[in-house]
Amino acid sequence: MTIHIEVNMKSHESKRRLVLTALVLACCGEALADADSTRPNILLIMTDQHRWDCTGANGNRLIKTPHLDRLAASGANFTHFFVQAPVCVPSRASFFTGRYPHSHRNRVNYTPLDRREVLMQNRLRDAGYTTASVGKLHYHPPNANEARRTGFDLVELHDAVPQLDRFSDYVTWRQRHDPQSNIGYRALASDIPVGRNPYRQAIDEKYSETTWVGERTRHYIRQLSSQEKPFFLFSSFWKPHSPFEVPQPFDAMYDDVDIPLPHKMSLDEIMQLPPPLRTLILRFRPSYDTDRERLLWMYRSYYGAISHIDQEVGLILDALDEAGVADNTIVVFSSDHGDQLLEHGLMGKNCFFEASVRVPFIIKFPGRIRPGNYNELIESVDLLPTLFEFSGIPEPYPNQGRSVVALISRAGGDYLPRRVVFSENVIPEVITGRRDEFEFVKGQGIRGIRHPDAKMVRTRRWKYIYYPEGFAELYDLKSDPQEMNNLAESGEFREQVYKMKDHLLHWLTTADEPDQIAPRWLRPIR
């Protein structure tokens, strides 16, 4: 880089200083350009509502995920990765800010993030990356302008909610390409034989949202890999989120598979749960007594949707190879939260059982990461500092996560494992805009739950959930992995409850130190 400066200076010393300054700037510019060319690309693939136990790599012998298993075998596969909130928007905000929900304060779906928060894509763009997003973002307002404001250069949206279809690039694409675009993308086929999957999707697989996300992701890999700058590409699939429609041939992939179903909860058992949790389970049209045959088809469709995503992931990994950038690309696969799938009588999420807060997490960086299964406790806020350390970018001051590079890097290093992980959520969930609303009212709470902000702390063996109105859950995960026996009210475990409360108090007291405590005095203003 050459800088030419032409100026009439009175002082020889001033000229000398200006020349030195120009040389320094030139060197810095060349260094930044070199850093851009050597920094790795980042591909973050995220699914929606994907349980941790629904990949072959995590021990599920029934589900077919060969490409995710291949990714796990060549990268670091974390078996105990926990999200900071078991619901879409707060969880995704934590992934992208590296901050806990009570800190970034985006606690409820379809609400805006505080504009003072700086997201991962903005920081990466400032570091010289081209940034792109395909699929679900779940920002508010839910449009491309908001996505660009947060730091994405290139955006193709699909939040997969009919009310937001006017913002969906997938819907626009389908109207142009699918000869049957008049059929809704959630519609079920009308010619399903008796005894076959009642959730077969009406539209062709090649026009489905899952295939669209895969195709557009590969398009951007080809486009962005041809430039000199590194890229950050967020590939975000809506599935396997309900409803359970799934296209052919994935609708029939598990027709003959007897997937184990969860314990059928009775109303009496549900009524024994803490009031915030049972209010969540019994809201709207409760599904705890869903017909078991229909539930089995839901599981088969859920598995089919994951196998469909797996197919697209395989093609995406192939695209990296074909573009010649696979060796310098960090690939991450994870999900924003899990799905109860009627465990504890609940469809969906919003609670702290393992099915909701524990998700798949795989990270691959050829030549830099030691492949293997890792069972350390990891949080979603740990992703941002990990990516930044691998990329040679300073950790942002507001970050609350911890890099795992020392744990998984071939170079090694000192890594202090987490003793505890945390999650938090508003229970029951705020849902408005319908006849039967769950609105938060100051001084009243939500449907009789005066203080609905619940907190979870989990160690290797124990899980404790704190509800501010005196309710609690305590599970011994060693003897009770299904979390069926709440020990919180047993005097025998009083000391364990105190220990878990201490963990929560310490976390809530220390997490916001960088936000709350100024590093030094300011000099007096003159």
C-alpha cells in the first residue's frame, strides 16, 4: 500500500513527522489487509428446536444423519452444550452477543433488541469480513433493513410465520419458481393413504423452505469464496420446528421405525408441577393426552425433517470443498433450543428440562481443532469468544462467555472447565395478538404468576430451577436422567438446594460486572 502526501510545510520537523506518520499508516494498512486474507471464513449453521439427542453422533441409533455425523467426526462434538434461554429470540440474541438474556434484555419473542447491543456480524464486518444471512433471523422489526442494521451485508429472510411472509425472500422465490405456489408451504397432502404419515407436505421437496435455505447457502459460498475478504455466513433452517409437515421422501423415511415415546403424563402428575410450569403446559389447547399413534407420527416427521436438513448440510459441506475454501473455514452446527416432544406433557419448549435447553453443538476447523467428543459443560455465550480467538479478533469487552479454544485446539493450552451452566426464561411465555392472551401486566405478572422470570443452574449431576414466588425444582440427573422426581421440597436435599442457590446468586452478581463497574476515574473536565 502506498500513500502519497503533497503539502507545503514551513517546518522541516513537521515534514519529517508527517512522513513517519504516513509510513506507519501504510504499514498498518498492509497488516490489516494481510489479516483479512489469513483470517478464516466462518459458516454458522443453525436449526430451530433441535434436541441434543437427535443426531447419530450423540448416540441416537434410529435417526439418519450421516452428514452431521461426518461433521462431528472431523470436528469437536460437544455432548453437553446448553442454551441461555429455551426460546428462539432470547437464545439467538445470546449466541450473537455473547451475553446472557438478563444482560441483553431481549427476553420475549417478537420484541426488539436494545440497539446498544452489538452483534457478532457487526463486529466481524468491522474486522474485515463480508457478512451474509440466509433463512430465519427472528429480529424485530422482521425486515431486511433491520438485519442490515445489525451488521449483515447480504440478507435473504424467511422467518417462517405466515404473518411475516411479506418479508420472506423464500416466499417470493417460491412464487417465481414453484408452479404450485398457490399451495401454502405448511399445507398437508390431500391424498395420504390410511396408515401412512398424516404429516406429508403438499409441496414438492425442491420447493420447501429447508431445500431453499440449503440452495441459497451454497449460492453464497460460491459467491463469497471468490473474493479476497473472509466471509461470515449464517445459514438458518426453520425445521425441525413444528408444525410437523415434511416433504417426500422424508415423510416415509421412518415409517417402519418404532421410536420410543415419552412417559404419558396424567393431569394429576402435571398438577404436581410448580404453578408457572403447569400453567405453561396447560395453556391454550393442552396436548398432554395426545393420541399415541399420532404422537409416533409426529416423532417420525420430526426425525424426517432432521434427515432433510442433514441432506442439505452434506451438500453445503461439499460446496465448501468445491469452492476450495473448506480448509480455511470454521464450520459450526447448533440449534437455538430443543423440543419437549410431549416429555412432561408439553409440546415445544420454554422450560428447563434437558430436551429444551440442551442442543447439538459441533465446531470444525481443519488443522486447528482436535476432533473428538467433548463432554465438558458449555454455554451458547461461549461461541462468540471462541470464534473470535480462532480468527485473531480481540474479545469484545461486554462478552460474558468463555472461549473453548484452549480445550479443543491442537495447540492446547490451559482450560478451566465450567462447574455450572445457566439458563433463564419467562415462564409462562408471553404470547399476545390472539383471543386467549398471555400478557405481562406490571404488578400482576402473567396469568396469576406474579414474577415469571425463572432461572436454571445445572452442574454435572444436579439441576435446580428457581421461581421467584417460592417454587422450585431439583433433579438428581445421575439417578433420575428423565427429571421425573422433584427433590426441591425434600428436607434431605436442603443443603444441595442452598449450594445451587449460591451458584445462582454468584452468577447474577458477577455476570454484569463489565457493564456496571467503570474501569477507572475520568479526568476532570476543564
